[in-house]
Amino acid sequence: MREDYRVRVTVKFSQDKSKVEVKSEAYYRIGNNWIIGSDTALLQTLKTDIMGTIGRVTR
């Protein structure tokens, strides 16, 4: 949607599928440079959605 903002999300399940690790990186472009940060609101929404799908409660 926006050319100056992008987010990458990584979801990692443990081998026995008892744990889920979710990480996100947000990038905002200023001029020709990308600044890395985090989008905490998006990360919380993703965690809630993923946990709801697999039937767990977020911590």
C-alpha cells in the first residue's frame, strides 16, 4: 500500500509444535535509506490472530 513502509514477519514453530515464536521487523524509508524498527501494534495483532487460529492464548 505504501512505498515508504514495509514489515517482515517470521513465525517459527518448535519441532514438537508446542511453542510458537513470532518476530516482526518494520522498515520506514527516509530518502534512500531504510530505518529498521518495530511495529508493536501489528505484532500484537498477529500474535493474537495466530494464537486464536491454533487455539492458544497469547501471553
